[in-house]
Amino acid sequence: MKNFLFLAFVSLSISAAAQDNFAPVFKQINTEVQTNSKAYSTLKNATETIGHRLTGSANGAKAEEYAFNLLKSYGCEVKYQPFEVESWDRKTISVKIGNNANDLAAVKAVTLAHSPVKANVTATIIDAGNGLEADYLALGDNVKGKIALIYLGVLPGSPKGTSSLHRSEKTAIATKYGAVGVIIINTVKNGVLLTGTASVTGKLIPIPAICIGLENGMALKEKLKVASQVATIDMTNFSGLIKARNVIATFKGTQFPKEKVVVGGHLDSWDLATGAIDNGIGSFAVIDMARTFKKLGVKPKRTIEFVLFMGEEQGLLGSKAYVDQAKKNGTLDQVSFMLNYDMTNDPKGFNTSREELEELFTSWGAEVAKLDSNFTNLFLAGASLHSDHQPFLLEGIPTGGGAGGKLPNNSGPYYHSDGDVFKLVDEQGLKNTVRNGAILAYALANTAKIPVTKQTEEKLEAFLIEQRLKEPLKIAGEWRWKD
């Protein structure tokens, strides 16, 4: 009987929410964004006047001020959320590879973040394939004292079903098996170099980690089949405590002010380019969602916080700081939902970590499809890591965002590279992120009842295992449950 009553209660909650008359507001949001969106123009201006937005740098501080002042100019209630963390910045890099230590040639490379402040390593290279645990088990003790050459993704011809890991997790595995350095081969043609963190913790790693281009990397793999190769990696970097600030625009709830929907996107970028795609299109979409709400005079039932996180690229520093501070001041339980926009473009539907929301989300999506003929009302359920939703997800908080979009203008290959510039941005794709994201935020903040709640520790553990996230979380030292 209890189960029946519970299921009936949930069913009624979903039905009641689905029947909320949101269509008129959805239409207002759609019209406002299509007619007056400032996301494209303000992102263009930011890339031209600020440049990159590396956390802890002068440019990063300028980006924080830019976002704060922009939200203020729209009339939003806005504040900084300061935090102090260990940050990292690249300085010098020299990589040489050859048949022996006396016959080396320079190879174009980029340092991966959180590599040591200083490293000068000369060692034999060993081909570690995809850089997964199975590769090292096959190599045995041969990895110790060598520089591991690993592929960023999954090599063509790998066993069916082989799953890749994040570059930081692959670096952690290489370190575990005694490698003294890591060379990661990018998967993009024409010598494009990728940066990004090689640390699962956001702290310095003990060995140097670099990225080389696809062509150089695959040629090196061929050479290793017939003869040994030696590499020298010589680098300097900076690491130290820095101060950074998340930027938060708040719309206080009129009926449930202590229930909160967080809508976030990371403002920071890497320093090789202006980060127009990663994550200019996400963060400036979030800013424009807030502008749209203010312009329309939206007064949500639940509190909405539009949050621009800093430090995502260096280990989710800003979102972790948000969650840590909420724990300390006792407000984390107020967060009912977290929406994350990281490189989101032209979404065709909604995604969430909680499959129970399909009926509710698609009921809203059906209304969106009436306004946007390209919106297919796609629904995706599942969980992943390595963006600012992760700290919320690991607290059992439901997460979500846009689904089914595609990066504009073949921008995918320029992820974390010196090619991530404004010309890759598509204005209508950005508008679609704004209008559909604002609609989802409005719906979550105003539905009669959000029919999912924070997961218990037991249910969260089972969920993360089901989502195949136990291994990467264990590698990162974030698995808190006993085996």
C-alpha cells in the first residue's frame, strides 16, 4: 500500500507539473531571445577586449569583472563568490625526440596543466597504447622509468567495447605504473595541439605531461615498432595560491525561496586562445538567460541562481568552492536542481541525470517544439564527469541541461587549442541555447513540484556504479564508498 501511495503521489506530481500553463511564458522567452539576445555581441566584445580567461590571471580577473558588470547593467542582483585555490600556469616547454640522447630533434608540443613547476626528464619512450589499465598490465614492469606514449582517445583497431578515460585519469594510471613522463597523442589532424589538465585532483602531478600532434604521434608509434626512441622533456610552470571569483545573479523565489535551481556555465578558459567555444558559448548563454528573465520581469516560484564558475578548466575549482561553501553555511540542501551549460550549442532537447523526469521534460519540450521547428524534443538521461555539474552530482543533486546539439562550424577539433576563436561561434545556435535553457530553468523553478529529490548515499552509490563512473572516481580519489 505504501509503495502504491508513493507511486500515485509521484504520478500526480508529474501530471500536475505537466499541466502547468507555461506556454505563454515560453513564448515570451522565445520572442525576447530571438529579437533581443545579447549573447553573441557580448561574447564577441569579451573575446576582443579580454582575450583568454585563465583563472588566476589578470585576464581571468577582467572576465569576472566583465560578467559582473554586464549582469549589473541588465538590472540583476549580482554578487561575487570569492575563493582561494592552488592554480597553475604554463611557462616554458622544450620537447626533443630521437634514436638516442645524442640525436634528438625538436617536436612541437604543449604542456598539460598541473605538470610540475620544473621538470627535465630524459628517458626511453614506451608505447602504452590507449593508456588504460589493461595496457599497463600487458607491459608489466617495463613501464618503470620510461616515458609513456598514449593515445588521447581509443586507437583504431582496439578491441570492441574499449572505453576511453579522461586524459587526467590516463596520466594517473601512467604514474601508478612508474612512468617518469607522459606524451599524449592528440586525435585531431593537421598538428593541432590540445591542452587541459592532466591532474585528477586539481593539484600538481609528479611527472611532466605533454601533448603532441596526431601525425607526429602516430609516426612515433611506427618508429617504436622497429627501434627504441628517447625523449627529453624540459619544462617550467607556475603553481601557487590564487584568488578567483564566481559571479552569481540571483532571482529570489516568491513561494519557495529556500528551494534553488542553479544554472551554471564556466567563464574561464585556457590561455592558448580566447575560449569562444569552451566555454564562451556556454557562459554567455547563461548571462543572457539572466538578462532575458530580468527584461521580462520573471519572478520565479523557486530561487534561481545564474552562476558563472571560474576554475573549471583547472579542476572544477569554482563549482567545488560553491558546493563547499554551501555545505559550510548549511544551504546545499536548498539546491533542488543544477543545470550546466558547457560548450552547449543549438540543443534539440533536454538531458538530465534522472531518467524519472522523462515525462515531465518531454511535456515541456513539446511546447518548445511548437516555437522551434528544429527542436526535436530529444530526451537523454545519464551521468558523466569533468564539468561543473560533477560536484553537485556527487552530492546526489539532480543535474541536467541541453541535449542533442552540435558544435558549430567544425569547431570540435579546436577544443582546448589555439584555434578556439570567435569566428567559430554561430549566432543562431547560441540563441537556441539561451532560449531553450531559459525555458528549462523557468519550468523547473515554477513547476508545482520537482518530482525527484537528492539521492541518499546508498542510492547515489548504486547510481554511479550503474553509470560506470566508479573507476574514474576511484582514480581521482573521489570514490567515498567501501568496496
